[in-house]
Amino acid sequence: MSGKITADHLARSAVVYVRQSTMSQVLGNTESKRRQYALADQARAAGFASVIVIDEDLGRSGSGAAERPGFQRLVTAVCAGEVGAVFCIEASRLARNGRDWHHLVDLCALAATLVIDPDGVYDPRLVNDRLLLGLKGTMSEYELSLLRQRGIEARDGKARRGALQFTLPPGYCWSEDGRIEIDPDERVAGAIRMVFAKYRELGSARQLFLWARNAGITLPVVQRNVAVCRITWRAPAYHTVVQILHNPIYAGAYAFARRGNRIRVENGRARKTSGHDRPMAEWGALIRDNHEGYISWAEFEENQRMFGENAHMQKRASRKAARGGRALLTGLVRCGRCGRMMRVFYGVQSGHAHRYQCRGDDAHVGAGLCIGIGGVRVDQAVTALMLEAVSGQAVEAALLAAEKASATDDALAKALERDLEAACYEASLAARRHELVDPAKRHVARELEARWNTALEKVSALERRIAAARAAAASRP
């Protein structure tokens, strides 16, 4: 193949390094992957008896911001003097950053290891070959930066026009003409509307989450597998509820790049983490009144204000949501001297009264307490004032409470009815599949019959829950 390949090189192993940057390339760009694997045959044709294929880095970027166990394995083998030649289709497969590339070239020079690609055989110990390898690595790094810059500028320009399509949250879908529209699935849209309505009623994301858990309601979640997205129904999770309440798309706004990346140096390498929230002023794109929303923009801003006020351990001087415990004013009482939130301290032994205390500027050691007061008399006084304030409107309050309870029952009943419709469809689909199977394939028929029975059991359970909900609503005065 070349006079640079000596008997010493052939006595050692040849390593074929295979890499593609993303999983979409691994699944879609199969020809590139086939070319890289074909280098093993070229290595054997060149006279190498032992050929090792390293492909642990498929789907990993070579920019240096991601861990590459395959590349580390290659470097270790070169340092041990076990590698006679490294085969790759181009320099960009080995590395897209100068640090990794030049480090590998230096090690290959020390270990007398060749670098072979379709353009030729390079011996890093030779000045001319080392110069060519350095130029290849530099061009590879520049090419990556140039492609990334062009891609980001094109993406952001399209997003600022509202034309960039991305994965939408549950409750929305892309129309054929590229517009965002409400999902025609009534079950999905109804669940999203129920979440916003219940949040306005309860005023707390955690209480909304607990109510949905206790009611046994399922919420839609987008499940993505590379380029395929589908809706799955799962038990409520707190982060699912928070994502719905925080997403401005539900307020009819086209929002893009609400989260960004952060880069930190760890063990001498750049490590990139994603998913960090950005301030609204730094979003890549924000176009209000872009499509029909589940709530208005004013309601979205009010929800964000309530969410911020309910966040404990932040902004001590702001109003908080009430929390559990014997104290009546937990998270609500504020110090009259300095304006800070007062904390509740409970006695160690059972029966001891609780106290409200303001710790003042506790960031400075030795500052001391600001105000401390017993909580029982304060709670009794506030309770008496509350009862006196509402005593003249007790009938109206009772009617309002009954109306809200009825609305809650109606929302729960509608959600269960939508779940029942979906369960009936799944049961009918399972029945049709069972009827179409060949009876001779008993192992298939038994599995389909089991799925059919499971679907029927789900339908029966939902029917019992709906009947119980209707009975409870009827018994309520």
C-alpha cells in the first residue's frame, strides 16, 4: 500500500476509528457509517493481521464538549505501543477540536504509529506529514465552527419569523401550512384546559399536582424518539404540571430558545450542560398572539407572578403560599420591624406552642433575632377576625363553595369520560386484532386475548369510577 508501512507496523494492530456526531446521523447517514466500517477490510488488505474496530463514539460529537470513551480507548492503546496504524476516512472523524487532534498526533509520533486515510499514509515523525496532519486538524475545527455558525444564524432567522418548526408541547400540533393549532384530540385539549382552570382555582402548582394524583387523572406527555413524536398518557408528575404552567405557547405566543446552554471547565475540558432557563428578554424569539391559546397573555403573566410568590426559600420579603403545620399563618406573616418573612418554630415536645420568629439579617453571624412572639394568641386573634368578616356572608360563601365543588366534580367527570372513550377505543381495537389473528397461532392469540382482557378491565374500572363520582355529586347538598 505504501513504503511507509513497515514490518514493525504490521506486527502491531490496526485500529479503525468509527464516529458520527449525532444519533440522527447514525440512523440516517448509513453510507458514511458503511464507509468507515469498510476501512477494516482495507487494513487487512494492507497486511495488518489484527484489526480492531472502535465504534463506542457513534452518536457523540468530536467538538471536545462530550465524553468520548472510544477516543480515550484509542489514545490508551497508542500510548501502550499496541497500535501500528490508525485508520479513518478523514481527520474530522478522529477529532473536531485542536486539543484532541494534536494530542493524538503527538502520541502517534512518540509511539511510531501511522495515521491512514483515503488520501494517503502519514507518519507523524516526518515534518511534512506532521504539517499536513496539523492542517487537516485545523481545517476540521474551522469547518465545524463555520457550519455551526451558519446553522445557528439560519435557525434563529427562521425562528424570528415564526416559521421554524420544533416539538410542540401536548395540546398543540403543526398544521399542513406550518401554523400552530390546537390539537383536535378532545382528550388532550380537555386535559390542558383542566390544568389551567384548576390552577386558577387552587393557586398552587403543588396543590394542583396533589389533586390530580388523588383524583387518578392522567396527563398527556410528548414522547420523542429521534424524529418521531407521539402522545402518551401518564400519571401526573410535578415537573409535568410546572412545564405546562410555564410554557408561553399555551398563551398563544410563539416562543423559541427559552433555555440555553452553559459551559464549564472540568478536569481541563469544556463541559456543556443544557436546559438552563433564560430571562424572557434573552429568548431567541417571542411573537405574541401568534396562534389560539388556552389562556390569554395576561393570565400567563399572572400565573408566573403567582408561581414566583409561591416559591419558598426565595425572595423572603414577598408573599408566600400557606404551608402545612399547626400554625395558621405559615408563609403569610411578615415582620413589622424589618419587613422580612417570619418563620415558624414548633416546640420539641408534644403540646408545646409554636412561635413566629424573625431572624433578621441572619447572613451576619451574631446579628440576633429581630422579633419573636407566641403563635397561639396570634392565630386565635386572626381566626376571630376572619370569622367576624365572613359571618355576614355565610350563605353566599356556602353557595360559592358548593358551586366550586360542583365545577370540580364536572371537570373530573369530563376527564374520566374522555379517558373512558379512549379506553373503549383501545378495547375495540384489541378485539379486532384478536378476531383477525390466525387461530392456529395460539401463542399470538393468547397474547392478544390477554391484551383484550386488560383493556376491558380498564374500561370496567373507569365505569366504576364515573359511577362513584356521579353518586358523590348527587349526595352533595
